[in-house]
Amino acid sequence: MQYERASYELPQSTLECTEDFSKYNGEGTLLRKVQMRSLEILVEFDRICRKHNIPYWLDCGTLLGAVRHNGFIPWDDDVDVAMPYKYIKKLRKVMKEELSPRFAYQDISTDKNYYLESVIKIRDKKSYFPIEVYKGFKEQGILLDVVPVEQISLPLKKFVMKVNKYPYLRKKEISMYGKTQYPIIGTLLTPLAEMVKSFAHWYSKDKGTTDWRYNYTYIFQGHELYPFKHEWLFPLKEAEFEGHLFPVPYDAVAVLKNFYGEDALEIPPTSKRTTHSPNVQFYD
């Protein structure tokens, strides 16, 4: 799959920033090792997707890093990508068949304790990357997250989320923190929730809006309702990320400002720089 090369105009304050970020991810630091291992996962993921013509794009902090830093945000430690929901079934098949044995494919079909029905993870097998809310998962390595998007109308998305909030479409009724929430209500609502979800997928495919949103089962930090205009996403372009070229939305800046705010491309204050797991271990 070939894409047009993207280019960006950064705000003057970002261009003039002289701060030394090596204190976060300079060569030899643990964080830089995490980032390079994450990059290896992304390169493998990209190889398989391109081979099978599965479109995806860098998302969230990974996209911001590509636009603002041509690589990882200096204090970031994972990789996020998004893709149209209709390709998820194909992705599951080819990843399970062709993923390098160095990595592990993880979703609700491979891990009995996994509850993120809308998110697929590709994990590094030679590391330990503990995140409290994922502590019950079988695979615990450095990760890449794949989140599906669909053409979802806002009223329908809100309705599906409301029906499935006990707790959002997890078949095992496991809460985000590994505890059962609303077990009676959740059990009673499960059949209805599944029916609503199936209808929503069908409706999005055939009669949906032109706005894209994260998958119906995706709830994350208040961003789940944010729309992505079709013209912001497609046709995809590609941008440099750590010396490689990966797919990005057509108007990545519009996507980032919609997600993070108008100052998305500015360098944030120290207080807003966070990583996911400070206690990483490597086994090789």
C-alpha cells in the first residue's frame, strides 16, 4: 500500500523549543529501550497490514509524536493505532497466522481474563510492562493497541454506551479494575446489549453518518464520543516515525486538535508528561 507523504507546520513555540528531552528517553535509558521495542512491534504490525491491504493509521499519542517529534513523544512508552472496524476480522486472522513468534496476539479470544472487547493488543514476549488495570491479563509485555473506528452517529453511540455500561459490553462482566460490577443488572442486560451492538454495527455499515467515532464498545478518558470527520481521515497519508514511514490520517493536525485541543502541537508543561508503566522489565 502506497501513500502520499505528509508534511506539517508546527507552531513557532514548538520549533523554537530548546529543551533537552534526553532526560526522558536518551540513548541508554530504560524508556528508550521500551520505545525501541514498541517500534519493533509497530514495524511487524505494519508489515502484515501492508501485505494484506489492511488500512490503519497512527493514533493518539503515537500520532502526536509523529507530527510533533517525527517519532515517540519523549515521555511516551506505547504505540496506538486505529483502523476501520470492518477490517478487524481479517486482522485477527492474519495476525494469528503470521505474527512473528517474538510477539503475542491478545484479545478476548486468546485470554480468558481479557475484557477489552473493542481493543486488540500486540505484545512483546520478552518484557514485563505492568499496568494496574490490566494486571489480570495473560500477556503483560510491552504493547501496541489497535482500536477500531466506525461511522457512528452520536445519538446511536450514546444509546449503545448507555445500554452497555454495566460494564460496557464485557461478556465476562469484569470491570476495568478486575472486579465484578452490577452482576445482576449486567447479566440481565447482556443479551440485550449484544443485540444492540449487532444492530449498531449493521446500521453503521449501511446507513451510518459520515462521521467516524471509536467503536461502540470503546470508552476511554472521555474521548469515546469525539467525531473524526471523514475528510480528516481519508485518503491516508504517511509520515516519518523513528526513521520509518507509517500511515497517518489525511489531516492529522485536525484529528489531534479535535482530540487534545487547539494547543495539541505545543510542548506541554512538565506536569502533563506521563508514562504508562515505570516498572518495566526485560527478559533478554
